[in-house]
Amino acid sequence: MEYRQLNGSGLFVPALSLGTATFGGTHGFEGWGNTGVAEATRMVDMCLEAGLNLFDTADIYSRGLSEEILGKAISGKRNRLLISTKATFPMGEDRNEMGASRFHIINACEASLRRLGTDHIDIYYMHGFDGATPLEETLSALDNLVQSGKVRYIGCSNFSGWQLMKSLAVSDKYGWSRYVAHQVYYSLLNREFEWELMPLGVDQQVGTFVWSPLAAGRLGGRYRRNNPIPEDGRVARGGAPVGDEIMSYDLLYNIIDILEDIAGETRKTVAQVALNWLLQRPTICSLVIGARTEEHLKLNLGAIGWSLTAEQIKRLDEASKTPKIYPYWHQNQFPELKSQLIF
């Protein structure tokens, strides 16, 4: 396993981490998977044997059941691994059971610690931006958790550029812990992350963790031009966090054509090629891979230990290129002023 330094910190994380949204399968996550304790334990052991020692979850996944299953699966192994979890989204009907207030953050963290059966969380994310709570309240509460030892590092997820930059500025102003990780959606099918968040990550030393790197399975190799959507796939079962409305199937099939060609050249799977492309991008620390079965997990682990050639990367770049929105298309008119990280 390749380990990468989490930008802005001294922590090293594996290039692949295991997402556990498939653990449980309740409270809106029925279509994602229903991995129980026994299979989760086997997956954890497979990951540790392969050197993958970071496991990602969230309180909202199956309303806490994912954390509970992960906690049981890692029992007796806590000193061998890293855990990341998240809070922000609703965990009940009460208005204070959501958001990034001091009240909710502290309660949510304590509840996650209990479900995971641990005394600390290695990376604690704000799962989304809470515009109704002052940033000073959110970031001071997170800093308190770091100072108490209950959290090692803090991160955010699904923030826009200005939301992340303002958060970093507030932390710097008061000398509080900074977000050192940003968990985002990024894939060959949707590359908007490159326009603003990637350059920000380079400039501010914020490492990137990618969720749904295969676009909710669409880049996994089962989708083909003129083939129907598999009835047993995540999209058909309602387990896709990436909706059809934000993607083009014409673009998908163009990308798949090139992925299949390169898969043949490299003797890898379509999914392994798509994942390897992401691992070559700036700021990427780890890809959060999901697996409904042990076989899926084994195949995804094959995305590391080799690299695409520059020519193969160029072909995938061209196939996945999409028109940019303003102001990025305007900025591209002046290449002398453009950051090299704006693709």
C-alpha cells in the first residue's frame, strides 16, 4: 500500500481507504448495501492485510448503525488503524440534532465515540457547511475537541471554495485547529473539483479525500454504450449519491470507451484504471472506495501499485473534458495569468 502525507499535517494515510456507507442498510441507506458485522470484520481484516488502515464512516449512515458495525469489526484492532467519521446532517427530528453548532458537534462526537467503541477519532469531518451557525462557534468547538484529545485532526466535506477559505481564515485568526482534509466528490465523469477547490487545496495545504470516485459505480465497468442500466446496480436500487441530473450519459460512454481501451493495454479492470487516474491528480491523499462484497473490495485494491502512462492520462483527460462555467472559461482566455492547476 502507498501512503501519502495528509497535506498540512504530519499524518500519513493510505492511498485507498474503505468507506462504510454500505454497512447497515437502514434509514434511507437500503440501496447502498446491508453489510453486517461478520462480513464487515472480514473486510477490515482484508484491508489491514493489504495495508489499507483508514476506515471512513459518518453518523448519518444508517442512522448510526454503520458506526456501530464498524466499531464491532475493529474490536481489538484499534491501535492498528485510523478512523474518520462525520457529523452535520439530521440524526433525529429535533432541530438541534443537526448542524454545526457547539451543542450538536459535541453531542454528535460523543455519540460517535460510543458507537465506534473508541476514545478518539482520527479525522473528524463537518459533513456539510452550516450557514445558520457562526463559523467561530463551529471552529472553536472543533478546536476544543482536538485539545481534549477526542479528535486528532479536523476536516470538512462538500464545501464550496469560499466556505472552505473563510473557515481557514477564521481558524488562522484565532489560532485554532485548521481543516487539513476536504472530502469531496470527484471522478472522470465530473471534474468540477478541479476548477476552484483543487487550486485552493494546493495553496492552503488541504488534502483531498475522494468519495464516490467511480461516480456511484457508473465507472465500474458494468455500464456500456447501448446497454441498459443493471437492475441490481446501485443507481437502480436507489443507492447512488451522484444523481443522473448532474451527469451526461453520452460523456460517460465516451469515457468508458477510452477506459476499456486502456484496461486492455494495462491488463487492469475499467474501475482500476478510473481509480488510478484519480491517484495521479494534485492534492489527492486517498480515495474512499466502497465495497458491497469482498470480491468488490479485492478488485478495488488492484488500483494501486502501478501507474498510467502520461499518454494514457492525456487520453482520459481529453475524453472527460467538459465546458467550464463562468468565471473559469473567462480566466482560461489569459493563460499567462492562469494557475497551472486549473485544467
